[in-house]
Amino acid sequence: MAVELNKLYTKRKKEIQRRLREFQDVPPEEYFYEMVYCLLTPQTSALNAEKAVHTLKQHRYRECNFDPLPFLHANDYYIRFHHTKAKRLKDLKKVFHRANEVLSDSSVNAFERREILISIVDGYGLKEATHFLRNIGKNDGLAILDRHILRNLYKYGAIDNLPSNLSKNKYYQIEEQFRFFADSIHIPLDELDLLFWSLETGIILK
């Protein structure tokens, strides 16, 4: 299994590393919309979330005072649970300055940043907060444990079973198992994360 993964990694290594550099190059003025994106993706395709974010950016949602609800569904995209998510987007505008302070504080490590974001941003759990941090190049080895990643961790023997639910403690436990597995096959966790994503979707999205 490890040999198979390393062969796949070798084929996609340059593309994966280029994508991670792109995450690191996201400018701070884009953080708000990256945070919006990670509020929209649960139970919604990444492509639909991107379309909604693009529309909100076009209408300058961060600067303007309007209800985002009508922009969460259109003829060519649909955001599930859009009523709940629209409320969360409105709440995000109220707390973003606090989140931004944490992101710019170099004395706060990635684990601490994640915990603070979860406490500040309504709709962020461990997965969403880690997803956001990864998308701006600040996750520093924290893992995004969504169903795609968990399925591959099980397939390749990093975990013994697929959890029916993820409590906070269970998330930390599997995250550590993921880290150990990545170290054992000599692939950085952040790169292995994107490799698993590409195996599931055929492309390297965010």
C-alpha cells in the first residue's frame, strides 16, 4: 500500500507542491472570502461554494451591507442549508476583525489558531477551521478530516475503522494517526492530504 501511494505521490508531487505554495501566497485581503468559502462547503460541492463566493465578491459583500441569502443559490449553483449559512455569513462580518488579529499574531501557533477560530466563528468546527487555515497556508500539519480523507486513511491502513462520528477527542486521535502514517511513508501530511483529495476527485481543489 505504501509503495502504491509513493508511486502516485511521485507522479503528482510537483502539482501538489505548487498548489500548497499558492495557498501560502493568498494575500490577507482575501482571508475573509476564504473564511466564507469554508463556511459554505459543508454538505455542498467545492465548485458550488466557489461560485457563490465569486458572486459575493463581485457584489463586495465584505464592504456592503446586504443579505447574502439570495446569493447562495442561482441557476447554476446551490448551497445546501443556505438559510443557516446566510446567518453565519452575517455573523462572520461581526467577528472577522477578531479572527484576523489571531491570524496576524505570529506568537500563536496553528493549533491555538484553530481553537480560537472555532470559538469565534459560528459554523466552524475542527474540520472547517483547519480547511480555512490550509487554504491560506497556515495549517502547519493540522489535518482536514472529511469523508474523503477518512476513507483513504482507512483504505491504506492508517486507521482501523471508519468512525461513525467525530468527537473532538476522536478528531485529535485520528489527526495524530494521520501524522504518524504520513511520517512513516515519508510524505508530508499537507501533501498527502492533497494526494488523497486528488485520488477522490481527479483534481486538486481547495
